[in-house]
Amino acid sequence: MSDEETSDEETQSGTVKWFIDEKGYGFITPDSGGDDLFVDFRDILKPGQTLEDGERGLSSEQMQGWKELFKDINTGHSKKDRTIDFEEFDKFVKKNPELGIENARERFDEIDDNENGSISLSEFVDGFGKLVRDRELKRAFYEEHNLVDPES
């Protein structure tokens, strides 16, 4: 492979320039600069598989940290292996008092966007910023777990 070619495995983070729901594709302006990147609806990890103009995205490397944390919380006792139930979430909150989460049920319900009693990976990543109110606590937790703030 020449230096000018890029690997299909290479991913970048950026901001959505535009996305057409009806056609299922759009473009992202990469943080690193350069040409806009094509994005197909199959590449989107979130309910509805659509993007809003100006929305931020995480690269696959950044997403890997979130997946690892999600797997650590998900003990397999959920109705589906791909979700976290309240019991698992409550254990996570108790193991991480530095998060300052006093009411696990309230936080769980905030993240459970579709109100089905479980949290998917996309709900977890999208809603994690709601968990921690204190910016310093959040930053310390993210650094400890090699996470990227999904809200930045």
C-alpha cells in the first residue's frame, strides 16, 4: 500500500456537514482537516440510523473505549446481551462513587431514551454526559477509562 492510499480500517472523528435521511448518506468534515468524508447509514451506531447537521461523531478507536466500559457493566443478566438493565447499572454506580451519582434510578431513566427498561450501547454513549454533573469528576473518570466525552 502506498503512502497516498488509506486503509479501510482507518477512521476519523468529525462533524456532520449534512445527511439526507431519505437517501441514507451524507458527509462529515474531519477534525484533522482535508476532504469531507462520506458516511452511509450502515456506519451509524445509534437508533434511527440518521445524523443531524453539526452533530459530533466518535471514531472507531474512541468508540472502542465506550464499548469496553459497556461490556464491563453488562454482566449478561439483561434480557438481551446487548443491553444494560437497572441492576447492572446500579452495581456500576455503587462501584464508582467518584461519579457522584446519588440516585441511580433517576439517572438510569434519563439515559433510557426509549423507556424500555434497558440501556443500549448507543443510549449509554449518548446519555453518559447526563450521568455526571460535575465537569472535574467527569474528566477524571473519562481519563481513567480512556474515554472521549461524547458531548464535546
